[in-house]
Amino acid sequence: MSHIIITVQGVDKVGIIASVTALLAQYEVNIEDVKQTLMQGHFVMFMLGNIEKSKYSFKEIKKVLIERGRELDMEIWVQRKEIFDNMHKLGNRDSLKG
């Protein structure tokens, strides 16, 4: 219940990673894994964060990350990992039927 998935996407610019990771540090989110790519000027980053030791709630962390996305003119999505995993299990099961 303590893991979250953070997805950041938009047009590449200087400071995206610094801005998002500084906010995560401020809200006591431990970054456990990061994947990022840049495709023809389009930046995408996936992060696995652990909020177990944070004094902030999932809802508070999600709210500030979405606000940071607006400030950066980026889209940021935040999901609990178990919900993210379950969505992908359903998607994979449905694709096997088709």
C-alpha cells in the first residue's frame, strides 16, 4: 500500500527531473526506480516511489504533483501501485481473449 507510480510526460525542457524529484524529496517520497525516455522532443518518465515513511497522505502528494505538472506545462499522473498493477493485469487478460 505504500508504493506509488508517477508518470510525467510532455515536451522536453530543462529542469523537469530536478523539479519533480525536489518536490518528492520535500514530501518525503523515496524514489525506488526511474525510467525515462526522450522521443523526438517528447519527454516521458516513470517513477516508483515509496510513501511509507512520508508524513503526507497519498492524496496530498498526488495533489502537489499534479500542481507541479501544471507549473511545468507537463502532464503528471499519480497512482497507487496496486491499482496500476491490477489495471495492467486486466488489460493483458483482455488482450489474450481478442
